[in-house]
Amino acid sequence: MHFSRAINIDDLRSLAKRRLPRAVFDYIDGGAEREVTLRENRRIWEDICFHPRNAVATPKPDTRVTILGTEIALPIVLAPLGSTRMFHPSGELAAAKAAGDAGIPYTLSTFSSYSFEELSKASNAPLWYQLYLAGGRAVVEATLAGAWKNGFRALAVTIDTNGPGMRERDFRNGAPQFMGKSFFAMMPFASQVIVRPRWLAGFLADRKHAMRYPNVLIPGKGPLPAMDVQASLRDSVVTWADLRWIREAWPGPILAKGVITGDDALRALDEGVAGMIVSNHGGRQLDCCRPTARALPEVLQAVNGRAEVYVDGGIRRGADVVKAICMGAKAVLIGRAYGYGLAAGGKEGVARAIAILKADIERTLVLLGCPSIRELNGTYVELPKSW
């Protein structure tokens, strides 16, 4: 089955699974520990029911929204995914190009193997940057200056990585070895790659570039290597105090990514953020954390219109996107949905993932009897009474 025939995101997932070694696929697909949060993130969107307006003739619906002062074609932002050149050699470059073609923003991960300059030259997407404090304050300030110089205009500061999550699939399958310094460290897992010769050829040709992060320049060492990421995360926990100097170093709007409670939403407002992303890191950090759809109403109530609120986690259908907007989110971020497409077919696979969600959103609006994303509101959905 060619990726262009995929009619939903699960089809792209199946294609990615066929193309990738198990360690790389599970790096995209997996979560922390027993993966309770990973599963609940997705399942809980099914608990929200629609209230359609029937006997309504709806023309081609308008899917445009305005976020952070910029009009975009869909209420979707491509979320930051690290190390995507393992999925496909075109990695972040392909995702950013597809986002630009679709008229939606792209968020570059700190752990990107393509530079700010390469992304800004290749894509006309509104560019956001996701920040970890890798390398310490001086390195981060230089990184932020480079991002701004190259046209990145929004900063998403990830606040939910007090330490690395325990992603058991990664350790079982050898993901650390795939990211290690030596190719020979992969040898115990050779059976995975031998049966994926097309992936292996691309990875071997690209590995030197794929396993380093040129936007994080460590003094005296150069680009941060992938093998040092875990230690870097342990040494660079973001605190509320850090948001103050980050705000001084960044001229544009800042989003707090990883807000899951009303209390943290209020604290983020106190630190001057322009918005926040309701996120539990896709279920990859703290297992048994509340799913994001369940957390969204509490965060919205706490914010009370004083900042823009976005949500990610478990979104695989355009109907999920519409539900989030009805609940009050400005837009959603998608990660795995386009990661599967990238692994399945590079830029064309990412474009296919976006096209699938766009068609879903348009169809859902028509069936709801709503002509525009901007006209969605809470009367179009029914939340579980237990919430």
C-alpha cells in the first residue's frame, strides 16, 4: 500500500512500521512505562460527543484561524519532534516544507539535525522554535539569537522534562544504541535493520549529520551529539525563574509547553507567557498523568482568555481537532500524526498526513452544520458529566 492511498493516520502508522526498524518505529510510537497516558491521550477524545445542527446546507467550510496574530489555513501546528532524520533523511526539512505548503506553522525541536538557516531558506511556514536548556544559559542565549535572526517568531519552552521519562520500548529495542557514537553499537540489534535495507542505506549515508544538533553549539566541542541528550536533559531542567531571563533574551511571544493543571497555567501567566500548550509530552514523560483533553477545560478556566491556549496529545482525527476548538483551544499541535507520514514517505508523507486531517476537519464541519472554524463553540460538543 503506497502512502498516497492512506485514508487515515493509522494507515500512515502501518506504513511507517513496515519501513522502519523496530527501535526507530517505537521511538516515534512509544510512551513511558506502561503507556497508560499514551493510550488515554487518544482514547479520551472519543468520550466527547458532537451536537450537530442538522438540516443545514453548509458550503465549503472555512478552516482558517488566527493565532499569535498570524492567519493560518488550518487550526494545526506541527509539533516539535527530535531526531527525525532517523525516520527519513529529509527529517525536519521535509516537515517544514510540507507545513509551508499547507499554510500552517512548523515547530523546530532543539534536537534538530538541520540548522535554523537551512529551515528558513527551505520553508515559507510560520516558524516556531521549541526550547530545552541544553548547554546552559550562555549556549541557550546564543541559540535564541540564531533562531530569531533566521525568522523563527514564536518560542515554545518545554517545562515538563524534570528528567527523562522511562520509555521502556526504547531500552528493549536499542534506541540509545541507534543514537550512540559508534555504528558498531547497533550490532546487537542488527536483525532489525537487515530486514529494512532501504532505511539502512539512507541512515548510513546520513548518520554523520543525523546524530548531531547544529543549533546547540557547545563551546570547545561544537554541535551537541545525540548521545549526550539524556545527560543534557538531566542538567537543564526549566524552572519558573528561567522564564524570566528567557523572556529577556527572546523578542517574540513565548508559550509554556507542558501545562497540565490550572495552577501551572496561572503561574505561567505570572511569568508573562503569551500562551500555553496543554501537553503531557505525548505520554512520554510521567505515566498515569491526566490526558490532555481532560486537562484542557481546567486550564482554559484558569486562563480565562488572558492568553492563547493550545493542546496536543492523542490527536489522530480531524474530528479530534474540531472537538478541541469547540472546547476553547485556539489550535492543536500534532506530532506522531505527521511523524508517521514522514517515515512513510518524506515530505509527501507529511503532506499526506496534513491533507488527511484537513479533509477530516472539513467533513466534520459540514456534518456539524457549521460553516467556519471561527464559529465553533461549546454548544457543538457534550463533555462527559464526570469531568
